[in-house]
Amino acid sequence: MAEFQKVAAVSEVPDPGKTLVEVDGEMVAVFHVAGQWYALDDVCTHDGGPLADGELRNHTIACPRHGAKFDIRTGAALTMPAVRPTRSHEVKVEDGGVWIRLRSAAGGAGPADHAAPAAGAAAPGTVPAAAATAPAAAGLESAALQPAAPPADSLASQPLCEDVVREVLKEVKDPELFVNIVDLGLIYGVTLSPAADAPGRQHVAIDMTMTSPACPAGPQLIGDTKRVLGARTDVSAVEVRIVMDPPWTPDRMTESARDQLGIF
């Protein structure tokens, strides 16, 4: 088991306040709030953003890149786009110093090491119930929470236009969140133009963003977008253009997506 290591003097970190330290070669964000001390990996589980650079409010730290929030007492992911906890570590104060012992995995004793969690707080090392259950319940809840999609036959028979393209793209879902890319707000634009080499068919250009520049699901989302649109007989080619400006933020999601992910 790892040993406690002294990382800072108590006097070096104001209350409330935070600092970044290195423990056994790993970067750890240390927080001092209401007389208690907490420590998390300095890593947002959405895209690796530095949590120590984020905004600290009470017991919540927000990733500076896309606004994902984490409970500093447990490491639990509280808001989109993060759905996995970051690792929390043991902290003690002794002889005027702050000492940390690394845990081997996300989760653990959590707030029991420091203070009782606030009412309704997520259990140590867990994703909030609404986010954790979203994948499992996606098949049951999607129909109730999203407007009913037109039957496949009727959609295929409709003349191609931007609205039809967006309905087709609802077949493409983020593999981690189980929410379609239209309701997630990833589609910035749809452009249709007659295909010069295929009379009666159209070239479809999609301006798509990602929740982060290094989104691991990016290649799959691009491939699925080309597949579902390319299956139409009135489409000659599909071009997907990745756009990162303006950056994606959770407020681009539809109410349907927020309901499905338990974000209120």
C-alpha cells in the first residue's frame, strides 16, 4: 500500500482554496474547503482537462475546458459531459502539513475520510444515479423522452431537405452517452447541393463538432454519419466537416437530451 506523503503546509492553501501537487509522479489537485481537505486526480474523465485550473464552488470543481463538474469529496462526476468519476485520495493533516496517500482506483472511502456528504450527494466513487442509469435505461426511456421519430419507410420516401437529414442523423448515437448527435447539439450545419455527376441526387455536407477536440468517439460518429446518410438513394456523397468553433458546451443539448441524462 502506498504511504502518506507530505505535499504542502496547511498555511500555503487558503480556505476555500486549491493547489496542484505531485505524488509518486502523478498530478493531484488538493482542495481546502470549510476546514476540510480533499484530493483528486488532476484529470477530467471527459477529455483529460486539468481540474486544478477549474472554478471551485463549495464542494464542486468545474473542468475549465467543457464545464464538467466533480464532487471534490468523492470524485463523482456531477454533470455532463463527464460520466465517469475521477479518482479521489486519502488526505490527513499532521504537524502543520497536508499529507496524501494515493488510492489505486476511482472510488474508495470518499467523504467518510473527511466529513459526512451533503444530503443527496453521490455515493463515493460513483456516477450520479441519473447518469449511471442512462445507458441501461436508454432503450426503455428514449421513446418516452424523445419525440416519436417518423417510421423508417415514411422518412425514406420524403424529399431530401435539412429537416429530413437531421431526422436521419438521430439514428447516430454517442456510444458512451447513448444520446443521438442531433439532441446532443453536435450538428452545427447541414448543406445540400445537387450532385454534378449524379442527376437527381445530392451532395450532403455536415458541419459537426465534438464534445472535446480529442473525443475518442469522433471516428465512430463520423463513420456512422456517413453510413446512415449514404444509405439513401437520393444522396450521392456525404462530407463531414469537423468544426470546433464555437466550442461545444452542455447548453447546446435539447431538453430531450437533458431529460435522458438526468440533467435539470
